[in-house]
Amino acid sequence: MSELRVETIDIILPLNTSEDKKAWSYAAARKLKISRERIRSLRLRKHSIDARKQAIKVLLRLEVGIDDILPPEEPPVAHYRPVKSSGPRVIIVGSGPAGLFAALRCLELRRIPIVLERGKDASARRFDLAPILREGRIVEDSNYCFGEGGAGTFSDGKLYTRAKKRGTISSVYETLVAHGAPERILVDAHPHIGSNLLPKVVMAIRQSIIDAGGEVHFGAKVTDFLIENKQMTGVTTADGREFTGSGVILATGHSARDIYSLLDKRDVLMEQKTFAMGMRIEHQQSLIDRIQYHLPDKKERHELLPAASYSLATKINNRGVHSFCMCPGGFIVPCATQNDEIVVNGMSLSKRDSPFANSGMVVTIEPEDTAAFQKEHGVLAGIAFQKSLEVAAKDAGGGGQTAPAQRMTDFMKGKLSSDLPDSSYHPGLNPARLDQILPKWITTRMNIGLKLFGKKMHGYLTRDANLIGFETRTSSPVRIPRDPATLQHPEIAGLYPCGEGAGFAGGIVSAALDGVRCAEAVSAAPVK
């Protein structure tokens, strides 16, 4: 038997042969300058599409077995050794990706994670989405934002991150696969799970936590912090329970406004930070496909191509204008957390087969832009600004969760739309002057930005696109500061601000990574 030689190579193939294993082997043989017969096996390590030109190419990274077959590769497995019931306890507030990954890392470090979630488990939570869609009524502690898995559970499951440590990112993907996510996320350049699959993944993570000796409590809304002599030892919940531990990882997500108010009331230091607000923009997916894949009119995309996405960004008068959380083949969903507001967000199922494409289209908000709210609301001025737009959207929507909307070209012209294009937004749309509801300094920048984007993507600027109000929760307007070395709050020992809600993450992967870091920081601190 010949000795196995293993090589990892990158090849480029035309789209129509990119799934043909014979084409892989021929290309690999040419790249390695060996006979094709010597290639005994191939394993895909990375897959990405280059659609910048009309002749679309597919970039593949392959592991090649030369002269012998590659050994089988074991799939990721979820196995966490049970912790001792007498071990140190770590309180984790929130069961989004930051909280769940913090809990898993605590188990690995022999700590007992106690996860407290204000909402319901993912299965029960699904039923609380029905009143939002059918009646326009928000269940205020169980909705698209609150509940097991956090805001990502029923709003897309995109795994894009700007984090650079590939090995660490891979560990997040492997953990997700070990809990039921598609193995394809391990190789795709832009991995995506989908809102139909992600609930099962987060439920499996919860089971891993419980099986290894951790605890997960639903309906456990935190209403106070246990702080004595600048040391946080635990929390109390709305039902009167008290949870204490060696540290409190605060991973609530960016919509738990009552937590910010509680921190402010308890004089816990916070600071304003940059965030962004704007609208959801919705086109026909077929239009975005034609633009991005350089297709003639009425020609559909190739069956091997995913629904096309886009990313747009510019700077207008010292403020960014950019697309956010683009959802190809997706839906716009109501993400308010109280009944006096309208908030919209986007999501896609795993197949991304909706006829609509949507994206946030937002303008950067700096702390000085919230000056009108600072006298009354102080450090929470950004939240007050968010809330003011959400309430204005509710008033303009006309009832329930009906959202105010405007044709894209009517927004640019400053006129009310007499009618609106079809939309994926289930509660319905009501024509409104979004250009007047938004502050003029946002509207002006948005207008200029959209004109520039229309030049970059010919056909993007169209009367057949809806602008829907408002996309307000792109990130937290507040940062809960922490020491860069210990990750503890600089004034309150034992408090570990974590994830999106604390201002240290922006999506599923970065939040998960931050949860891991905070768990490691708690475990490294002396147990008191």
C-alpha cells in the first residue's frame, strides 16, 4: 500500500462544474502537477462564490488524499463531562448565544452555569409569535427578541462575523453542528442556519447544559442585583427567587431596556455608544439576483446559485449610511417588545426561498445626535431616541403591528405613496411619510446614500421597493464598560458585561465568542 500524502489546495471552477467531483479531481491534479490517478480522495474545506463578473466562478479549498484515501473524519460531538454539584456557580443572565456559549464554556472549566431567561423555551416561545402576526399583540416577555436563544432564534441565524481568529470561530461552528446545525456551515464562506433550524439547535444546547449539571430557568426575569460593597454576588427575579454565584455574566441582548434602567437606578456606570437606525428596505429577490448575478431581464438565477445578497456602505456628512443584516429570500418580521411600538427586522429560512429580499438601511447615530434626550434620560438618551421612533411608527401604522411604509422613490421625492408593493411583512403595511417621521438629518443622509447605492447597483433604486419603519435595534446605544484584562465592570466586582447588550458583540458568532471569553474570565477570578 502506498503511503498517504495530504495536500490542501485552492481551485477555481466555473459554476456549472463546481459540484462535479470529477472536475474537482482534474483541477486538483493540474494544480498539484500529478496524474489524476494518484488522487484517491477529496474533502471540501471551503466553498465561496465569486459573482463580481458575468462569468461566475466558484472557489473551493480541497484537502487531497494522494496515493491513498484520507482517513474518515469524526463529526463534531456534543460531550460535556458532568460537574460536581458542590462546584462554583456562575449566574448567566440571558440565553442568547452569549449566554449559552458562556454556559458551555463554564461546564468545560468545571463551573456550574445557572442560566436565567426572562422568556420561554424555544418550543413554547413559537406559540407566542402567533398573536403578534395575527392580532398585532406583543407578549412582552416572549416574542421575537426575548426567549431561549435570544433574538437570533427566530430572526435568521446568519453566522457572519468580522472576528479574525479563524480557529476560534471554527470552534463556534463546530459546537453548533454538534448540536444539530447543518455541517455545511463548516465550509461555506457565508454560513447560515435559518430560523426554521436554529430553534432545535438552541434546545439541544440547553439539554447539554442540563445533562452536565447546569441549570436553565425560564420565566426568570431579573428585577434586581445583589450588590454589597461594590461586589455583585447575584440577582433576584420577578417571582422572588434569589440566585447567587461567584460571578454574574450579564448577557441580556440589546432589547432588555429594563436592565439598563435597573443598572442606572443602582448607579452602575454605563456610557453612551454609537449605534444605527433607519428602515427595512424590501425588493423582489429576482431583481437582486439579476443585479448581483448580471442576469438578463426575466432570466432566473442558476440552480446552483443561492439567493443573492448585497452589502452597501458610504459616509455622508460624517455619518455612515449602510445596509444591515441583509436577508436574501427572506421575510420582514415584527420585533417590538412592548405594545406601544413598532420595530421591524429581517429573517430567512434555511432554504432562503422567499420571493423577497430585505435589508436594514440605516444611518449611524453618535451620542451627540441624542442631545435632545440627554437632559431627561442621561446615559439612556439613545434608548429614548430609539423608543421615540418606535412609538411614532406605531402611531403611523394605524393599529396593531401594521407598519408604516413608503415606496422607495416616493421617499426620495417626499410624497405619500398612494399604494404599496407586495410585502413579506405579515401584519401588513400602511402608507406613511417616513421621510417626515424620521429626523431631517437622517432623511437627508438616507436620500443621498440611496442615490449612490442606485448608481452602484443599477435597478436598486425603484418604485417597486418598500421602505418599512423602523429598524431601530441594530445594536445597543449603551455600553456597560469592563476592564479589558479581567472583563469585570470597572466599579462592580463580580459583574461581567457580555455580548450585544453590553456593547461588545454584533451577531451570533461574536456574541458566542464573547460569552466564551467571559466564562473564562469568571473561572480565572478567585472564588470568594
